[in-house]
Amino acid sequence: MSYIGNQVTSVPHVVDLFSGNGSTTSFGPLTRAPAGTAAIAVFVGGSYKTPSIDYTLSGDVINFTVAPASSTNNIVIHHLGNGTTTQVPSDGSVTAAKLAAGAVSGNTITANAIRGNNIVAGTITGNLIANSAVAGNNIVAGTITGNLIADGAISSNHFSTSANTKIISSGIVGSIIFGA
């Protein structure tokens, strides 16, 4: 018989067995970590247990709200599906609407992950940069030159009144002192 689509394959049904003792509530490790409670069916003494009410998962460990009774192999966990395939979104398919609020912030971005060639020209303007967000020690020497600063972009009110700032223009180093 011929098939259209993916070839049919047989996947072994995975079952984990544990023995309750009347006091232990956590059992593991499971044969594999389920993707969630919908990926397993749990029975204790032949009675189906309801996810989030009777038990929770933490990786490959199942945690019961009430310790299962003492008996041999009375805890049966059926893994549903093969669970071996990791779902990866297609390139370009994850949009801002799919990200949780605050999911991407300075502390979740790897150091040096964003460079000038990753930023579209004109997308970061002064009103998008928080006060004190960029300090001198965060700017690589020689990366900001006169041809990168728009006319009128920096005026004396952009400097601290006690600033002693070095200005490099055409290779000449000088100092500007405000409020001295």
C-alpha cells in the first residue's frame, strides 16, 4: 500500500511505573521529560489523576498533591505521542505579538549580540534612549566620529555642568569645560 506524505513509523509506547509508600509525593526521573501535563496520562491504583489538581510536573519529575498509597507499581504514567521531536518555529515566523511583554531586555541579550550593522539607520533616536543609559565606558573608543554626529545634535545642555570632556576633531585633542 502506498502513502502520500511522511512515511508511517512505529513509535514504542513509553510507560513509567513507580511504587507509592504513602508519604512520598515526588517521583522521577521519568523516562523522558513530558512537554506538559497534556503529554502524559497518570493513574494511581487504576484511578485517573487530573493534571494541576492531583499532580504537577517539574521537568522529568511528577509531584502529587497527596502522597499515593503504599503499593508496588501502583503509579502508572503513560507518555502520549513520541515526544522526541522538538518543534522549532520557521525562520521569520516569530513576531513581536508572540513575545511576552518584557521578554527581551538588556539582561536577556548576550553581550555584543547587537552591533551597528544590525541596526537600521535612523531607528534609534535620542527620545528612545533613557537618560544615563549609555555611559562613556560602554562606547568603544573611536566609534563615534564627527561625521556620525548630526549638526546641532550636541549642545552645551547635553553635558553635565561639571563635565570635562575631550573632543577629537580632525586629530586635534582639546577640552571643553562648562561651569568651571
